[in-house]
Amino acid sequence: ELGFFDGEFIDLNEKKISLEDRGYQFGDGIYEATKVYNGKCFALDRHLDRCIRSLRELKIPVTYTNAELTAIHEDIIKKSGITDGCIYFQITRTTAPRTHYFPDKIVPHLSMTIREGSVHTDWQKSGVHAIFTEDIRWLRCDIKTINLLGNVLAKQEAHEKNCQEAVQVRKGSNLVTEGSSSNFFVVKDDIVWTHPLSNLILKGVTRSILFEECAKKLGITMIEKAFSPDFALTAHEAFITSTSLEVTPVIAIDNKHIGNGLPGKITLKLLNAYHELVK
Ligand code: PDD
């Protein structure tokens, strides 16, 4: 299987990562996951802009230009022969003897993998079940870091309850933030609600595209305003968005139906508009 590490294409099974990579020891790095449709990486510019922002926020030197990163994506797609799949890449701060503060000499490592596979069209048709869970993550969820333990534990809890996503809720405020690997939306009286951009959620690329392109085109009103789990349960529709799930209806949370328990009308309109963009 094909991978990429620090300037060269490698076999995924080749040992390349140092035991003292700070990504490995501290989770000191950032990542992006993108989707390939018809041999082309969708919305790559938006992902690269977010990647550069994540690096800057973590004070990891930016040693690649957007043009170089784009070329590497194009190369790995071509070399793999994959036309529909997912690309994952991460950049870690450096390799150095373990100390918490940054070492003097920093050479970031870039690694990338590509996998075949398309989206869960079955989930898009039937909708998914979710749970509410406490959002225990740190207070910089706007940075796409490889530290994902809060997200991993939330998703595992959903999985153990035979659900596909965990919708996270901040204690104290009792406000819904986002899914464990997706942004979360509800529709009430034809208005789409989602948590505003802040340190508490990731600025999803799919979320941005819904706002800037799909909802605009359809004349659907979307507002950025936080809401409680109770509000979500009284909504007419709910859905999640991510690069891999696109727009996926949520039909029940904690075993309680949202609306009539079927994928919602506005949700499906947004999904169709999104499909128009990626094809
Ligand atoms: N996750 N919020 C969180 C916490 C996420 O992990 C993701 C994406 C999103 C949606 O972002 P985007 O629309 O840019 O994919 C929101 C990716 C898919 C992952 O971790 O695999």
C-alpha cells in the first residue's frame, strides 16, 4: 500500500517513523483528511488553508507551500491509481529527545496515506442514530490536532451503543458543540441551526461549503447559534457533515426520534446540492 513520508513515496509497511517523533510521544502535530472524487481532491484549497492555520496556532514552522502540498496530493492520487477514496496527511513538529518545550532545531515531518473507498450512501439514505455525550475535549477544538482522545472516547461510546455518532455537549453551558468527527446541525421551522465558529468546534470544510454555496443556492436560512440537547430533540430534522460523510441525516438521538424519525426534507436538499458540487 502506498504512503508518503518526508519527500518520498514509500510502502506503508516500511518502518519510517522515529520512536522520538513528537507526534508519537506528545500528539504534537496536525492533520487533514480529504476526499478524492473522480481522481481529484475536493476542496483541497480550503483544507490546506486550515492546515496552515493549525500549524501557525501550534507554532509549528510552515515548511511546505500550498503549491507543494497540492502537487504531493496530485502525485499520490496518480501513483495509487485511486479515483475515489480518502487521503490522510499529518505534519508533526519534529523528532527530538523527549522534552515538553520545543527543541531548538525543528524539522517537521509530513506523512500521507491514500485509501480507496467511497461514502456511506446507505447512511445518507437511511439516516444514522446518535447519542449525546459530555464534551470533555480541550479548549482549542478549532485546531485540527492529532490529539483525538476526547473524540475517540466519544465515538467509541456511540459505537458500543450501536450508534454512528456522538453529539458532544459542554457541561456548564449545556450547549451542543459538534459530533466526534463531524459538525452537527438541526432544522427547526425551516431554519438550519449550528454552533457558531469558536474555540469549541472545528471549522469544517463541509460546514463552510454548506453555508457559502449550498444553502445560498437553495435560499435556505442558516444561523450560527448554539442550542441545548432539549432544543435538538424538539427539532424537525438533524444532520451531520464531514468530508467523508458529506451530509448525513441523524434520525434519532439517545433513542428518541428527531421529527418523524426519517431523513428530513431540507437535509436531503442540502445533500443533493452538495452532490452537485462534488460530481
Ligand atoms: N473529521 N468536527 C470534527 C471534530 C471533525 O473531526 C471533523 C472532520 C469535522 C468536519 O470537518 P470537515 O468537514 O472539514 O471534514 C468537524 C475528519 C473527517 C476525521 O477526523 O476523519
